[in-house]
Amino acid sequence: MLKRKPLHSTLLYLAVICLVVYLIAPFLWLVIMSFSSANDLTQKPLRWIPSKLDISSYKDLLTMGINSRGELFVNALRNSLTTAFIAVFVSLLVTIPASWVLSRYSGRKRWVLTAAIFTFMLPPVAYALPLYRMLTRMGWLDNSISLAFVYCTIVLPFCVWLIKENIDSIPYELEESAIIDGAGITKRIVLVVMPLLFPALGTVGLLALIMAWDEYFYALLFTSSKEAITLPVVIANLASGRQSNYNLIAAGGVIASTPPVLIGVLFQRALIRGLVQGGVKE
């Protein structure tokens, strides 16, 4: 291997350090804000390091009480988990057979993939009115499960697009061997394709979960009660009014970011494998 010059190594490490600081600094400041008092965040000049750790914001958001802020926040946390996981589960359930068909019969079904990509590129506001009218007529407004199916309009095209590319990289000869052994379409997908798709499914599932978890526009339009409202809407409401409680908003942001971060850390290896798998022919 070629030996790097000292200047080259120094610049490389400096670039890595700048990138890490750029990525971590906003979240680190969010954590610091969540443990700061209101006086520390409003005084001039700004106190970057809190005079003492203040956990009152977390207590306010996580303490249950009748018609309290904590009850609304905890219910929103539960609703977000329910909605996001249902949306991801339904999307992946449909994605696997749909992506297989689009991959193996791409010549005949190419227009379907084009339509899916087109719907993914459109802004959510384009679907707001027809979805609202449909949910109103069916009596499904202000419901976590119906909101999850609405999220599928965003998540499903994204999942199909990425999983189809991964199936393209799986040699069809493997399925031909299964056909010789008498395997039908279902067995070929379950026994041959899916074991090779697990890393990609984990990656796409995580990215889809983040998309559903962070979605704000549809949740704002289609939910209003504590039985269905989601975390992004509740956190946004904390900033409304004449005076914003910055440490309370920061604490809500830290709590809301914890589930995706934990899932990403736990499935880090599968995430990395899934990101590179689609670009490598086996």
C-alpha cells in the first residue's frame, strides 16, 4: 500500500473531524438545551453550558395526569409508534411481491414503476384534498390506523423503488434452480429471494420508519384528539403561543429522536450491508 504524506493525512483527519462536528453539533446542542433552564436560554449573552442540570422539562413531558401536557405527549409517543410501525409493516408486506414482479417482468410492467416514482416525487399537499374527502366519507378521520395507511402513500413507492433494485442484483439462475425442484412463485420468493433481501429490507424498513415517524403534514390535517395525534404535531404545538419554552421543545425533540436512533444503532451492520448490496452484482 502507498504511504500517505503527512499533509494528506492531516487534511483527511481534519475533514473527518469537521464532518463529525457538523453532524453531531445540532443534536448535542438540542440535548444541552433540554437540560438548561429557561433563564440560561434567554439571557444575553447566551449561556452555552447550563449553570445546573434542569430535568423539569422531561418531568413535565413524561408525568401523566388528567388533561396534562404529559398525558398528551405520552399518548402522542404511543400514537407515533403505532402509526409508524403499521405503515412500515404494511408497506414491506406489499413491497416484496410488488418489487419481485417489477424486477422479473420489468419489460411489461415498467410503467408501473414509473408511476410509483412519480407519485413519490409529488408533494404531499397534492394528495391532501382527495385523501381528506375519502377519510371523511369513510369515517376514518382522527384515527391512528387510517393515518398509517395514509403514510403508505409516501412509504410504499419509496420501498418498492429501492427493493426492486436489490432484487435486480440477485441472479435469476437461483430461482431457475428452485423451479427445477418444483418450487412455485411463493416458495421462490420466500425461500430464495427473501433470505438474500434481509439486509436490504432492514435498511429500507429503517428509512421508511424514519419517514413515517417524522411526517407532520398529514398528521396535522387528519388528527386532532389525543387518541391519534402524533409527536411532530405535539412538539410543534409546544412552540405556539406568545412565549416559547425552548427547553421543553428541546426535551420533546430528544425524546422523539430516541427510538429511531436506538433502532439505527442496534441494526447498524444490517443498515450498512443493505446500503451497498444493491450496487453489487453477486
